[in-house]
Amino acid sequence: MPPSRYQRFTRAEWAALRADTPLTLTEDDLTHLRGLNDRVSLDEVSEIYLPLSRLLNLHIGASQALHGATATFLGTTASKAPYLIGLAGSVAVGKSTTARIMQALLARWPDHPRVDLVATDGFLYPRHVLETRGILHRKGFPESYDLRTLITFLSDVKAGQTEVRVPVYSHLTYDIVPGRFQTIDRPDVLIVEGLNILQAGDASPHLFASDFFDFTVYVDAEAGHVRQWYVERFFALRKTAFQDPSSYFHRYADLSDEEAETVAARIWRDINEPNLLENILPTRERAHLILEKGPDHGVQHVRLRKL
């Protein structure tokens, strides 16, 4: 086999690395953390996410110690910088659920109780801008994001600035909500979840979002499995969010099963799959850790980059 930068663990091997980390989530907690159509169980939390939270806790402690050592060397009293975690992967692969579980578990460690979560949806250009540029159909592709604002946000957070604001995005209206913001105020840890956050240039002098992360996670699965999960989610949304008259996708609420299958498959084929294959998947090998999911949405293997 060709050499790899990663050490690969089976689910059982990874679960053993939990050591004595206590399970602090209940089934009720998990019900509120699960995304639509995501079937993560408490067993998976114990076997996959508790070892991950333990690993991240060790990394965060080491980073805080290094920051303190550097401040001592420089003779400064600078406050500790927030630890930034990037989480990437395809549409419908379960990134949001993973991010919320990581947030809940990390916040229960005593040395970093303030853990915030931001989705890069808030950095999408408003819908009218995308329409004017003729790229509404490429929403989620790199060119649909206001990268300058995203980079400024990450830089300000990393610098320890107070009350850094993030535009709020509504999945109901499929647009940025005018005048609404999420405020990030010097958390101990910030998780940033998004499709393309691991992208980086080759010889470009410009900054990229990936330059600011201390640790990165990629949620992976075969494209065929993700396509099926996307279609299943579309069916679930047809019976829930799409029923709201104010939903941008309300026109899909009364589709028959056959019509819904056709529409969901077309959206996947024309938008989400090309974005996955062209932009998202090529960044996978840049992640520090990769969660490999099987057809049942459960994590089967974990790959951890070697030091």
C-alpha cells in the first residue's frame, strides 16, 4: 500500500481511546442535537465523539500552554486566543449534527466551558446578489461566499476581539436575514462548520479560511450514500419546512413521491454532486481527522493524521 499521512482506526479501536471520559449527554440531549434524518445514537456518541472530544481537549490544553509560553517569551500578558475547529463535508452528510455534538461535549470539559458554533451559511452573499451575478444555482460553491467577510471574521476572533458579528442565514427563506446577527464574544473554542472551509491556494499570497484553524475535521461518505441521504432529507422537508407558505421551497410541498424523487435527484446531480466532487472532496486530505461514514449514516472508521 502507498504511504499515508493518516493512521486508520476501526470503530472498536477508536472507541477504546475514550479511556475513562464520562458520557455527559442524555438521550433527550441527543434528540435536540440530531439533524433532520440523522440517526446518530448514544452508542455512536460514546464510541466516536467521546474519544474525539478527549483528543480535542488534549490539543486545546497544549495550545493554551504554547500560547502562554509564547507570551512569556515575548514578555506580554496577552489573553489566550480562542481555539478554532473547522468542520467540513458534503451537503446532507451530517456536518451540522456532528458540530452540535462536538460543541455539547467540548463545553463539558472544565478548562474551556465557552464553546460557540458558527455555520458559514451566514457568509453566503444575499440571494439578490447571487441572482444579479447569475450564480444562484451555484449556491454553496466557493464563489457564492463573501470570503473577505469570512476571513475578517476569523481573523478578528483569533485576535481575541470582542463581540464579533456573523450575519444570520435562514434556511426557510433561503437568504440572509437583514439586520440579524450572531455575536461571538471571545469563546474558549469556536467550531466553524461549512462546505468549503478547508480550501487553500497553492502559491497565492492571500489568506484562506483554512489558515486560521487549529484543528480540522472532515465528515466523509461515498457520494452514492450521500445522494440517498439528500433525497431522504428532501422527502422529510417536503412534509415539514416546505409546508410553510413563507418557505422558499414551498412550491415543492405538494409534489408526489415520484415528482419529489425526480426533483431531489436533479438538484443533487446539477448542484450538490458537482460541488462535492470539484470543490469539497479534494480538500478532504487536508483535514487533521476524517470520519468515514457507512451506508447507515454511522461512522465506521476514523482516520487521524500522523504527527
